Amino acid sequence: MADKGFEIEGLVRKFGRTTAVDGVSLAAHRGQVLGLLGPNGAGKTTVIRVLATLLRPDAGRVRVAGIDALRDPAGVRRRIAFSGQHTSVDEELTGRSNLVMIGRLLDRGRQDARRRAGELLSRFGLDEAADRPVSTYSGGMRRRLDLAVGLVGRPEVVFLDEPSAGLDPGKRDELWRMVRELAQDGVTVLLTTQYLKEADALADEITVIDHGRLIASGVPADLKRQAGGHTVVLRPADAGDLDAAAAVVARVTGREPSRSHRHGLVAPVAGEAEFFHIAARLRELGIDVGEFAFRLPSLDEVFLRLTGATATGHVAEEAA
């Protein structure tokens, strides 16, 4: 148990006659990023609220940072941080003042609070803006400050709900780097996101829930393999070989490949054997390739096949 960041066993939570979470069990080790995915109303927010001690379960066991969340919720709260979809910092204060204030609320001495604030401002690239009001910050800067605020108390477990919502690609990459650094420091991260490429990039493991029940769990690559639907992408080095290459793909797979302006030829394959058969035949015919790839389904496709829900906007949460 000591190496677990958090663990839920047989979690049940009802709201009136509605069962929001029905027997869910999941766990994440220290330093692990666990992606929690599911369509609207699946129960993700309820799971997070139980882990954060904001809700008591109707049944099941919950441990966070080695502490029984039902017996010692205050002890859990001292070891966790939560960053929601909307920043929770005081816009009238400076970035530094926000961090110092949180430090003081956590019973740090004045000098210790200022020292910790300085460390976090530097880590999150906010040194130059440290003494400016937060109202002058960009969206990306506010998101970074919000995450920094959650780390003032050196939490062992961090809950991130839509961490990169509204960020441009450059700022999103910065945030991803920070999340990876948290995990490297031994912090356990529970991540919910509607941007499935984010889960693919950050999560060591992914758990998918639907209608309050766990329906799949594993590392992203394993979930993709389970979903099937492998694809071969082929672009001959010489455009004049396109028809010959298409004939090879059709002969091996039994299907005519589609033609893409960007990639050349795209076709579904039954597995690695067909991919290597295509490669061998191309070699026999002396057809050089500029691009030749065997691809697993995207996480979006996996999500669709598991839940029947579209990926876009699927993580808008249940009202409960």
C-alpha cells in the first residue's frame, strides 16, 4: 500500500435513485499519471470528489497517500492539490502575493512562505511577472500560477481537471512538461481531459468509465491494440510508383487503399503480418518508400469504440 498514490476499491456513490458510480476500483502508484476518461455523466467528477474528500461514498474503500479518506479526511486534504478547469487565484493580488498567501494559510512562516513562492515562480517561468497583478496575466500564465498555487504545500497527489483548457499549443506543451516533472518528482497525478491527445501524451495508464462502471483500463498502447483497426500508410518515394504500390496493398489486404494527398496510400490491415508482407513485396519490386508506417488506432478511436460516444466534448461533467 505504501507505494500507492491513491486507491479505490468497490466505490459506490448514489444521488437519490441515480447510481453515479457503481463498484469502481482503480489505483495509481506514486509518480504515476493516471488518465480518467469517460463520456458525459460517466461518473468522473464523482470519483474525483470522493478522492478529494468532498463526498463520502455509499460503499467502498478509499485511500489517498496511504491514508484512509473516510477515517482521516483532514489528513488527506493536507496531502493533495486540485486544479480545476477555471483558475482560482485572486486577480487583484500579484502572482507572488497569491503564493505567499496560500503558504501562510498552510501555516508556513513568512520567510518560508516567500521562499517557497520564489521557488515556484521560478519553476513555472513566472519570475518576470511575479510582482504584477494577476489581472494582467495571459490565460497560460494564469493556468501555470493556478498549478503553482496547488503545489505550495508539496502535495503527494494532484488532481487535474482539464488542465490545458483554453491554452494554445505552445502553452499546452509547457504545461505538459510541468506535469511530467511532477510525476518525476514522485507526485501522483489524476488527469481528466477532453483533449485525448493530452491523455495519450501524459498518462502512464488510462481508465475508462461509462455509466458509473469501469469498462477498460491499461496503458494507452494496450488499449489501442485491444481496439484493433490497424492501418498502413504508404507513400512511394517516386510518385510514378503510386499505382504499382496500390496494387501491392490491394493484393495483400484484399482491399483497394484510399488515396491521400498528404500520405499517398492508406489502408486497413489485419495485423503486423500483412504490414511485413507489403514491405517484402515492395522490396521485391524495387519500390522505394518515402513514408511507410503501421499505425494503431488513435485514442479518440479507442474511446469511440469503447463507449459509443464521440471524443469531442465528452468530458463535460455530470451535474452531480
